[in-house]
Amino acid sequence: MGRKGSAPPTNDVGKGLVHYWSGGHTRHRVLVDFVFCPKYRRRVMEGAIASRLEELFRECCEVQRWYLHELNVQVDHVHLLVQFSPSERICDVVQRLKGGSSNTIRLEFPDLVEFLWGDSFWSDGYFCESVGYRDEAAIRRYIQDQQKIVGSDDDNGELRFDFDCQP
């Protein structure tokens, strides 16, 4: 399912640019914040696995003609800020991001079978939230500074969203 209209310029992660896309009779900006975790919330996404996941997410966004605004891979979850066409369904975007990366990671890192049983690398669920212009800066800061916020000693394994979206 390809998107008609203007393509994203490049995947300049973290540039903070506002991009509006144009279609036949539309002008739009669909920007969604995604968070998903590996199965059993295992803390396996570090080193070579984290680097490879970053490559895979960038490649997937480029192939699908989506714009990857932010990306942060933590040891137990990944956080992405992705812009795509309104003709794309959110569940399809998640399926492409998680499905492709899961297959590749499990093939390239067979030792993961010790920690993650079954056919999937990712847990079934995900978090997503549409992002408006006013709260975009707060979400960008959160994704960029996530290591400082979530990586504290009192972290009980829950994802926390401690940011203020007020203008």
C-alpha cells in the first residue's frame, strides 16, 4: 500500500522539523508516538541488538516512506515518533515495525531463544498516542532524555510518562 503525494525528505532523526505532507486534495501531518516491549519485558535490547534494531526501524520507515522523527532503544522497550500518511492504519504501522524487526532479530541473534520462547521477539501489545503540535516538543524531550528519567535505581519495571504536555 503505497502513499501518493509528497515523500518525506529524509529520516533526519531528532532534527525537530515540522513536516506537512500533501496529497491530491489534502495537507496533513499524522504524527504518532509508539512504545513497545520485548516478550516478558526481558532486558535484552543492548549492544549489537539495540544497534541492529535502530537500523531496522530506520530502514522500515524509509522503505514505507514514513518519517522517523525520534527513536530511542532502551534495554526493555523501544520508543518511536513516526509520521505517516492518513491512509495508513496504526495497527498496520505497528505490524510492519514489529514484524519485520522480530523476524530479523531472531534470525541474526539465535541465542535469544534462551530468553524469548516462541516465534516472536515483541510482546503482543503496544502503546500509541497521536501527537499534536503543542505536545510534540515535550514528547521529543522525553524520548531524548528517557535514559535519565527511566534509568533510575527506583525504577520498578513500569513505563512512566513523566512529562508535561501543557503549552
